[in-house]
Amino acid sequence: MSAGDAPTPVVELRQAALTYPGTPPVQALLPCDLSIHRGDLLTVVGPSGAGKSTFLNVLGLLDIPTAGTYLLDGIDVGELRDGERTTIRGRKIGFVFQFFHLLPHRPAWENVALALAYQGIPSRQRQSLAHEALEKVGLAHRLHSMPTKLSGGERQRVAIARALVGRPSLLLCDEPTGNLDTMNAEAILCLLDELNRSGVTIVVITHDSSVARHGRRSVGIKDGVMTELVQI
């Protein structure tokens, strides 16, 4: 890249859209343009059924746009085979969900290390990286705790560590505070702010306008239509 070139966005959507087949077809996401740059914290806000989940599925390579283009780190994901997309997803995208999805009978560090199991990383290195990720989210003292012995906020921190352990290009958070009380929700949002300041690129999907205000940028979705980016 020459000195005058702009850095490649982590995410670039060019008139990307998704239509589900049927009679009639369902336009779940209408054509949209969006760039997400390294170090961004973008919040995506809208009511239930607005198209947020569709947008998340597109960014997370769970659905492929039926029109337009999606570039992830400059890679046109629409031109990849299914197996190639699975590999790219595992290496470049970390997911955080509302309901944690932790294995209840595995300690915190194993839940995190399992995210590396399919990347060919030796067992001892996986353990070391898991410990490092848990330390990053403030759970160095909970390495050997079972999820059933952790609070909701701590379980979400384990889930965030699991999403981060492979050092992905993009962290996708789907209603990450939706299953937490107010105090734990605020703590998780503060953690995401800290991670973003350290350079992690984050997208947070939410229906909550107070969560949306944590973004450096925000975009609204309603009836599959993405609004213009606005500063928060």
C-alpha cells in the first residue's frame, strides 16, 4: 500500500442486499453501502423484526448477500466456497451472543480454549492464549470456575474472551447486554469500550437506544432499510 492509499476497511458493503426466496420473496435487507474501519465501534439499532439479525448474519458470513458485494478485510466473500467461508469466519470473526452459549461442565479457560480447537494450535498454547484472553476481560481469578458458578456478567465476560482469543478482525455482539441486569450491563458496555480503545473493531446489535449511544457511530435499521450513519 502506498503512502497515499487509504487502509482497507475491515467491512465494506457495496449495495449489499439479502432476499429470501418464497412466494412472494422477502426482502430482508435492502441494498446498502457501509464501511467499517479498523478500530471502529459501530452500533446497529432498531426494533424487533427490523432486519438487525439479517444484517448480523450477513456480516458474520452466516448468510451471503443475494445482491451487491461484501468485502471482509478486502476479500470478496461472495466468491468463496462454503468451506472457505467457514475458515474465514473462524479466523476473522468473533461472536458474542445474548445467552452466552457456554459449556456448563467445562471451566472458563476450557470454554475459551475450545474456540481455538479447529485452528491447529497446540493444546498448551491454546491454554496459554485462553488465560491471556480471560485476563484481558478481568477474569484472571476465574480461570477454573465453572459457568454455573459465575454471575451473568462474568459468563458474558467469558463469552467475550472466547470471541477474542483468536484475535479476529471483527467482534460481532448480538444484544450482549440483553440478558443482564443494569449494573452488569453497564460493566459489559464499559468492557467493550475498553476493548475498542485497545484497537478491537466492534459491531453491537441492539434494540436499546442507551446501548446504541456507546458507539462511535450508529446506524439504524427499520423494515430492512439502513439509515445514514450518524454520530453518537
